[in-house]
Amino acid sequence: MPHDTPLIATIVAGLGLAFVFGALANRFRIPPLVGYLVAGVLVGPNTPGFVADQALALQLAEIGVILLMFGVGLHFSLKDLLSVKAIAVPGAIAQIAFATVLGVGLSWLLGWTLGAGLVFGLALSVASTVVLLRALQERRLIETERGRIAVGWLIVEDLAMVLALVLLPALAGVLGGNEQAPAASSNLLSLQFDLGLWGVVGVTLFKVVAFVAVMLLFGRRIIPWILHYVAHTGSRELFRLAVLAIALGVAFGAAHLFGVSLALGAFFAGMIMSESELSHQAAEESLPLRDAFSVLFFVSVGMLFDPMSLLQNTAPVLATLFIIVIGKSVIAFLIVIAFGYPVATALIISASLAQIGEFSFILAELGVSFNLLSAQGRDLILAGAILSIVLNPAVFAAADRLRPYLERKMGKEPLPAEPKPMAPATEVGAFATQASTKVSDDEAPPATKLTGHTILVGYGRVGTLVGKALKQAGMPFLVVEDSVKTLARLQADGVESLSGNAVRPEVFEAANPKGARRLIIAIPNAFEAGRIIQRARTINPDIRIVGRAHSDAEVDHLTGLGADTVIMGEREIARGMMEAVLDEKSDGQKLAESLPQKPPSPTPA
């Protein structure tokens, strides 16, 4: 076996150091992604010691981007995407234009050409897919209105960057760069046939439309059919393989056949798969690999960073960072406010976009290869990316602090919503005190008026069965859930619910745990369940807490934090099986006893 294994070395070094520094960052209450970036710097070419293969790291990072966008698509539908087009399209275009103008202005101050300024400005205008989605996922915002706007905005930026990457070679000579395209770009359709500027634009738009049409006409039929076929084989291994093959295959085909980005192709694959009843299982199967490869994305970004650039170009780096964090955020905030959205929505969108990432690196490298952008410009983009990613959690924290002040200043103080009676209720013969709708994604839900009730956290497959049983028993309850689709189903069923993550103190306290009799935690995440149990036990020491677990370790963990009963799925399945076996044996004995007894044989004389 050959001992030169750069792929294995890159994965081991990247994940190993990412774990060490991520754990250290978490220990000091710093976001783990900062640790991942530090790990990348340490294995990069700009620091002494072991140097990982940079090209391999970037390709591994692309797999993380594909799986992340695929996971987002699984929680989206075409209807969700079209619902935000009115703000996402003009908002993203205006923000890209404004950021590009700021980049051109800084390049003019640095004495660069107009072509260098345009490439530099475009690179500063587009947010990182991975950073934006991880930020929304950590705050459980993907399925909220804010999350849909941010993802729609991101999709428009992706499409704009695809167009920019195709147009840049055609415009390089006009902008002062090399007219001859590098070999890496010679396979572009627009360059092979010399279509001219408008021909390039037309071909690019045609390929994007063609890809969307293929996915809607054929993908909507083929992808769900494949999933259902594999599911009926009963092989979990094949199902997992099918999910990954579809995600990676569609992304790769989208990039090489239609010229769209890998991320966009993966997003559409996930969105088409979301129409299948097996989408929830598909999301679970892709989650472990998605998390691992998204970590490698941050490691690969760290490998590109040269720490000495901070000392050599301090003022330009700070100016670049100002454009990314302040300039982009301000214009995004003003655009969202202009469309009539609340301050909190505008702050979340602007904080999400206050960083740059993978498309910025691609644009920078392409600009350097065409002699449009200098090495200094590329270093400024890389430094701006690293620093903006590190500062992004602080930007979100600052947005949370600014929110009350801006709401008062702009006269947009949110009013508390009045509870509305509706039927049927969560208690037989009564009315729910609050409709199961989200008053706003931006506000904590209004407190329930229920007392002596049961709080049910999570309304997935397990929570749905528990909720039906509680309703049949006539026991008052409310559901805490953060899925938009599930909340709509709860509203239709007349079940009182609170929108949000029960880990958030304001959401959980709105469920009135102090006056509740029981807490049933039906979510599969033991870490979140543990935090909810701790908060519930602190607020109400007498509340009865029932949780769920997947292993003995999780049972011990939740019991140690204060759960009265923890149900482990595998143990209950085994118990049910044995009860069925014992019942069968008991029924056999009863049947034998009910049969007429054979008369005794006559005794011989």
C-alpha cells in the first residue's frame, strides 16, 4: 500500500485539529467555527509545520457546501421560494450593486484599475452559503419567514455570481486584463463559439432556465420514485446511498451540464426531494456527513489565510472589513425596512449577509488568472472573509442588542398579540386560549393561559402520536414546535401551539411551565432536551418530566438532569415484542384448556 496519502492526511489533520480547537473555543464560550478556522491556518502553507493539500481541502469543502444546500432544500418547497421573490430579487441585486460600488471606491483609493475594482467589489458583495446557513440553523430560523427571505436572497446572489463568472472571461480584455482565456476556462460554451457579450448572457440564462425546467418536469417524478423504490427494499444502507448519490449527482450534473453552481444544483435536488414523504428520513441520513464536510469548509478557508497580511495591509484590511460588515449590512437593513418588514427581520437579514465566502474566493482567483486583480486584492478578499466569518456571531449579538433601540427610534415597537379563542380545543369541551399560528417570526410568542396542562415539545412522528393520545384522554396540552408546516397542521387541527425552539427561555416560559403539570419532550436531540429539562426543573420543581432517548447513555444523561421517566425506543420495541410472544403463549394455553378433554382410557378388567 502506498504511504503517500494526501487525501487521508488532509482529512485526518483537518478534522482532528478542528475538533481540538473547536472544543477549546466552545470551552471559552467562543463559536466553534473560530476554532475550525484556526485549525485551517495551522495546516495551511502560511504557517510552519505540516501543510495539508490545499486543492484537496477545497474540493472536500465543496462537498460540504453541496450537502448543506441539499439539506436546506429538503426544508423548502417551490412555493416557499416564490413567496419571497418580491424582496429577494430586488434586494439581492441592489445589495450587490451597492457593495460593488463601495469596492470600486476603495480600489480607486488604492490606485487600482476599474477592472480590478469591479472584481474586488463583486467578491465583497456575495455572502458565504455555509456561514449564512449555519447561522440560521443554529438559531432555528431556516423555516421561518426570515429564513426563507435569507435563503431566497442567497439563491439570487448565487445566480448573479454564476452570470459574473461566465461574463468575466468575455469582458477581461475590455476591463484591462488578458484577452486570452486560461485553459481552465476554455470549456465554457460562450468561449468556444465566440458568442459575444449578449450571446454569453443569453446562453447562461438559457442554461439556468433549462436546468430548472428539467428539475421541475423530470426531477419531480424521478427523484421521489427512486427514493420510494429504495425504501421498499428495506435496506437502510441503500437508502442512505441513494440520498447521497442524488444530492451529489444532481449538483455535479447541474454544474457540468448546465453551468450553474454546485450549491444551486444541490438546493434544487433537496427541494424536489422535499415533496416526498421520505424527505424527513433523507435529511436524517445526510446530516452526519453534512456536518463533517461543512467543518472542512472552514478549515479550507483558514488554509488560504496569511496572518502576515494583517500587519502588511492593516488599513486596507480594515476598510475591506468595513465594507463587508457595515456597508452590506446597512444597505440590506434599509432594503428590508423599505419593503415594510419589521426591524427584527431586517436585522437578521443584514447580520446573515455580513460576511463573504466561497464565491468570493472563486472570483478572486479568476480575476488574478486574467490579470485583472493583483495578489494584494486577493489577499484583502481572503483577510476580509476570515475576519468577517469570525466576527459574524458578534454581529448577530450586536443585532439583538440594537433591536429594542431601533424599534423605539423608528416607532416600530411590536404590540403584544391578543389571544384568540378557536375550536376544536386541546381539551374536550373547551376552547384553546391561543390559535396555533405564529404571530411573528420576530417576537416571542404570547404566553398561554392554560394551567394544570401538559407541555409537549416537538410534534414529529412521536409527538403526533402523543398529542392524539392526550386529546383522546381529554387532557389539556399545548405544543412547542418550530416547523412552519407542522404549525399550519396544528392550526388546522385546532391544537394550541407556540412557535419557536423550546430551548429559548422566552419561548419555553410562554408555555407556562410554572403552572404546568407535565412536560413531555418528544424531540430526538438529547442535548436540547437536557437544557429544556434543566430549565423546567428550575422553574417548577414539581413538574413531571418524560423524555425520549436512543441509548443508555442518553437515558442516564436526561435522568441525571432531572427527568422522571425516559423512554428508550429500542427497549420499548423489545418489550413489545416479548409481550406479543408471551401473549401468544398465554393464548395457546387458554385455547388448550378450552378444548374438550379426551376421556380416560378404559381400565382393563
